[in-house]
Amino acid sequence: MGSVVVVGSQWGDEGKGKIVDWLSERAEVIVRFQGGHNAGHTLVIDGVTYKLSLLPSGVVRPNKVSVIGNGVVLDPQALLSEIETVRAKGVEISPKTLKVAENVPLILSVHRELDQLREAASGAGAIGTTGRGIGPAYEDKVGRRAIRLSDLLDEASLALRIERLLAHHNALRVGFGAEPIAAATIAEELEAARPILAYADATYRILREARREGRNILFEGAQGSMLDIDHGTYPFVTSSNTVGGQAAAGSGVGPSSLGRILGITKAYTTRVGNGPFPTEQANAIGERMGERGAEFGTVTGRKRRCGWFDAVMVRQAVETGGIDGLALTKLDVLDGFDELKICVAYRLNGETLDRLPADGASQMNVEPVYETVSGWKRSTRGARSWGELPAEAVKYVRHVEELVGAPVAMLSTSPERIDTILVDDPFRI
Ligand code: IMP
């Protein structure tokens, strides 16, 4: 038995959905440990497409336990409506198959509205958030005024919690020129969230038990390492830790329970939202990648920015997140280019750097140093073995491994689950 943590090694949208689905077939418990419904995972199973934001990818498979861990921020309405959408496709979701951490903090309308008010007031400094209230909900968690799922159980203290929450939010709302919000509105929202209590549990115990019974656990990360609140391109990041280590704190298991950390890595780079992107190709090359890779956000529908593979950044993700294997995705999007570029270092003020500097101004100003490698003409789409890949494509993959310092454990060559080259079983201990 084993555990695998799946994280994105870039700015999210690395194709985690397919890999997580592939792995979830082999796992018995699937756990979300950070983020919220800002994530977007698309799964295609037997020709049916599922778009999940908050539910762990295991929910669409029978006989799996899906866990929403304490490190997530949970929008009750988003969860209830996602459950309905998935049920409408014939998937059974019950309190036996879905477990929600009783101590998970809730996202309420005040969080969504504050996210949007603040973005609108930020002008050129806007982060380009998904507008779902993720940041404000994490702020309230850290500020010790969040309302957590288990708080719904005690009606007497709930009114006081709402009052405390609104004392903070209404001061901010007035500052932003918005109307204060009434306690009754929040009380109503919380009332509507009650059905979620049926799924509430001490999920850390469920995970402990699963480990004891020798079950495979898959920890499903959202976003990517460069959106990590500490290690990412701050402040253009999300508000949670997205690196592998968070799987432990965000679900209530010890770090030694995590097993392997698999970094999902796109064969080029994309980013949605604002912020530095050294290898961005705001030109015909980026357009071509975007078209071939269907690079539109699952959650917001925004067009993703596209650029060359940045080995410096992915190496940094390997280092900060303890990634010990890569799942390389979307190699087929690079088919047909005469030559490809890989960023191997940065230049800043006449100096060569082998890492992304921590300060935002330098991150904006670094110039990529590229190595140019041969492209390939033959299609790699749908390849299921190394032998089916053109020699130049194999060379590209090998070079990526060498530059980022982690081996490729899986290679994905189309959105279909079967089009996967397995090098190394990630559940191997
Ligand atoms: P937030 O998570 O909504 O606060 O957004 C902060 C930043 O993270 C923005 O640049 C978003 O575009 C980005 N972001 C959040 N979730 C995802 C995701 O699942 N994929 C890619 N980018 C994301």
C-alpha cells in the first residue's frame, strides 16, 4: 500500500484532472487538502465529461471514499450544487462516500463580495483572482473569526460568531463603498448549508484508519507550486500552500504518511490571472500553444497566457515541494514546431540566476536564458509507449528531467486516460 500526493509544479492547469483520475482508480481514498472551488478539474470517463471544482476526483468512481480536508475553504452552496450536478449524471454520492472535515472553514457571500470589491479597487495591481472568495475566507481562518462547519451545530454561539464576523466585514465593506450586510442574511446562508452536516466527520481519523488498513490514499492538490502563498510569485498567488507538505497539515496526517510527491508538469507553461511570467509568448507562438492546448480556464473561462517550458521554475517547485517524480502532460501540443525553447536560467542586471528571485519587482524583470532544441514533425498524440515517440520528443523529455532534477514517472499524450506512458508506478513505496 502507499500514498501519493499530486501537486501542480507550475501555475496550475497542468492537467492534474486526468492524472488524478488515472491514479484514483488505484486508490481507495482521495483527499483534497487545500484551495476551494477556485480549482477546476476536468475528467472524461467513458465518454462522460465531469467538471469538478470542490469535490475530490474520486467521487465519480464507485467504492471510493472522498475526503474534503480541513485545509480546504468550503463554499456550502458550491458544494451542494456540485453534488447535484454530479448526481444528475448518475453518480451516487452519500455520507458513506463523501466525508467533509468538521473543522473546515466556510466561504460565505461576504467573502466572495470582498474578493470582488478588492479586485475592482486594485486597478493595475489586481491579482486576477477567480473571484470566489478564497483569499478572504483564508484571511478569516487565520484571523480566527471564520465560521467552520462544526459551528453550525451550536446555534447559541453561532449568532455571536456571525456578529464577530460581520463587525470585521462591515467595516471593510463600508470602506469599499458597499452596503453593510445584515446578520440575518448570513444566518440564512448558514441555514441553507445544514445539509452538509450529514457529510461532516473527524476526517483525520478516517485517514488514520485507512492507513492502518493498508489502503492507498491519494492526496489531490489544486493550483500549482508557483501559486503557493509562500513559495509562489507573491503577491500574484492563491491564499493557500499548494506544495506537497500541505497535504499533511491540510488533512491531519503526519508528514511521514504522505508517500511520493508527484509534480504534474505541462510540457510548456501557462498562467491565468496576472503576475510575472518570464517565458510568456504574447505572440503567434503563444497563440498556437493556446489553440492546440485548448488553454481556457475551467472555472472562469479566461484565456490562459502561454509560453515556453521554464526549467528554472519547475526545478524550484521540485526543491520547495519535495517533488520526487513528474507526470509530464500535453507533450502533443508541441508537435510540429521546428524548434523549441527551454528556459535554463534568468538574467537580471547583468547577472545570471539559477532561481527565481523572491521579490516581485525582480520576478517581473528577469529575462529568460533559452536553450534551443529541435522540434519534431511526427505526432505524439495518443502515444502509449516510448517507441511510438519521435527521437526528438524523447530527447526533449530526457532534457527536461535532467534540467529540473526529477525523473518522469508518467507521460500523458492526450486527454484520454489510456494515452499514458507509465514509467514508474507512483504507488510503489
Ligand atoms: P484565487 O485563488 O481565486 O484567490 O486566485 C489567485 C490566483 O490564483 C489567480 O491568478 C488565479 O487565476 C489563480 N488560480 C486559482 N485557482 C487556480 C487554478 O485552479 N488553476 C490556475 N490558476 C488558479
